[in-house]
Amino acid sequence: MKAVVWHGVGDIRIDEVPDPKILEPSDAIVRITRSAICGTDLHLVRGTMPGMQPGTILGHEAVGVVEEVGPAVRGFSPGDRVVVTSTIGCGTCSYCRAGYFAQCDTANPNGPSAGTSFFGGPETTGPVDGLQAEYARIPFAMTTLVRVPDVVSDDQAILVSDIFPTAWFGARLAEVGQGDSVLVLGAGVVGQFAIASAKRQGAGRVFVVDGLPSRLDKARAQNAETVDFNREDPVAVVRELTGGIGVDRVIDAVGVDAQRPSGGPAAEQLAQQAEQFGQEQAQAAPEASPSGEQWVPGNAPSLAVRWAVEAVAKAGTIGVIGVYPPGFDRFPLGDAMNRNLTIKLGNCNHRRYVPRLLGMVASGAVDPLAFITQHEEPANAIEAYETFDRREEGWLKTVLDVSA
């Protein structure tokens, strides 16, 4: 079969690889009908998430049809339409039973202390071959697969594989409640769903900070109050709009690939920290291998969390769902402590939220289709990766139409 395969930092290819097979009784084989390219995939190619093994199939989002099930799989049969949850959990360990599927004691082949296991990730996550392929082996299929309601299309379901639940989880981490003012840092597709999630969890006002006009336009369509960090100082604006207090909650949907403003008052202020950010970039992506404007890691890795701490009100809460790699240790801890802030962060427990969010899509409460900006054939996947990586206008979410 064909698949998108990681060969090195800055080096991904479409390869012919062996078809997956049932390896454990709890496995299933799924024929992929939709996959997608995620910002996390870009971390792997840019080098801001280290430890990738050459030959690993990329991708952690998929919708498909069950082709084969292992003898221990109950409740699924060949022909069932399913969404694949991005993180893998066994469903029976103490963590899974408590809803912490991303910290399953069993799923990660590296052992109970290894942390999250997800498709298409680095060695510390398994590695488990990913979902940007024609077929995929799904471990612990009874937990990792969720049946797709007939009224939900593949295009709608693909965004419930990772993006929507991750954003919903971010709002939960931030403890969004009735009437809260919420700041979302980053208006990419996760940020867009964070706006939608915050509103549906009770937020009274939602602000969003980004530097791309097309993303800010999409956020305004959700009635978010937008701030362009290339034209304004986002912390000063948010404080002004909240009577000098700051917001109640912040969701960091950016992570380690944050970019410094290219102009405006924020750029002038941050120019003094250029050396510091350069050190952070070297720490976050020591093996980075940019080629011109391609595969360039973010030039201000800690900027989003610093803005979060500065913009939130005293005793406020910050939820971090943007990716930060193991070993990255730049955080304004003293400022956070002395303002009594609560910071929660982590990888989404997808299986905990996917069934509910599929129900919301099925009922019409949320329509994810507005956030898909590109459809590509798998043969064009590398070109799509490159364009998405360059942070070009209009590229919010790319879906790969693997098969009809």
C-alpha cells in the first residue's frame, strides 16, 4: 500500500509499504477513507518533536471502514464505519478506567512509565505506524475505534478524530465556565475549535490572538474578538478590553512552534529577547534542518505560554494543548506562582470525548466542515505538507481523500 513515511527531519516521502496485519487478538485492520495533516505532524518534520524512527508512517487522524478484526474484538464487524481516536488506550487499566486514556499503562510498548501512545509518533510513543495510509492496524480496537453515526459524513468525522476533542479538552483544562472571558492563543484549526468549545462550555466572551488575517476572519465568523499580533500588542489589548484585569481563562493552542510578531509594538518589545528565543529554538529543535523557508521551527518557542501568563487575571487558569517536547523547560514559573495561577496541560484523552462530540455533530449542534479548507489526493500529500508548513494564508485544515 502507499503511505506517507518519515525518513528524517525535513524528509518525508510517499512510499510503498507492506500491508498491515493483525498482530494481537485485540487488533483491527481499517481501510482508511479520510486522513488529515495536523500541526503535530509538522512538529515531527520540523524537528521540534524529537526521537522519530525512520520508516514510521505519519498521521494520527483517520476515518475508515473495518476490514478485519482480531478474535478478541467484540462489537465491531467488517464493514463498520469508524473514527480512529488519535491516542491509544487499552480501556481496562486504572488510567483508562478513570478516563485518562492518554496515560494508558498498557498501550505504549515502552512500558507503563513511558506516557502517551499515539499513531505516527516518535519512539517514546511506541512507535505505532500512523494513519496517512491506505490501511492501518488499530491496536486495542474496542477502545481506539468509535462507530460513526450514519448521518455523520467522513469529512465531518475526520475532525472528531483529534482536532475537536483536543480543543474541547483544552477548554476543560482551562476550567471554562458560565460567563467566563476566555483567550485562545492561536487561530489555527485547533484554535478555531477551542473557540467553539469555549462557547459551548459557557464562555461569555472569547478573544483570539493570531497573525494570519484569514485565520482571524474565520474566528470573527464565530463572533470571537480578534487581535492581530503583527499590528497590536496582544497582552495590552486583552487587558484593555477586560478593564485592566485580564481574562479568566486562557487556552494555548500554539505550542513550541510559536512565531514572533513581524511588526507592530509587540515586535519592538520582543526584539530585546531575540537571543533568548534563539537559545530556546536551538533547545527545542536541535536537529532542525530547514531548507530556505521550508521546515523552519518556530522562532519564539516560549512566547505563547509567556503571553498566557501575562494576559490571564490573577487566580486565573491556563490550559495548554499546544505541543511542547520533552526536555523543553522555559516557562515563567515565578510570575505564575506569584499571581496564584493554575496551569493544566497534557495530551488529550480522546476516547473520553469522541462519542459525545460525534453526537454533537450528528445533532447539528456543531458542523466541522467550515474548518476544512483543502482536500487533497494522497499523491499530493507531500506538497500539501510543504504548503501547510510555510504557514500560507488560507491553509487551515487539509483532509486527505484516501478512498471513496
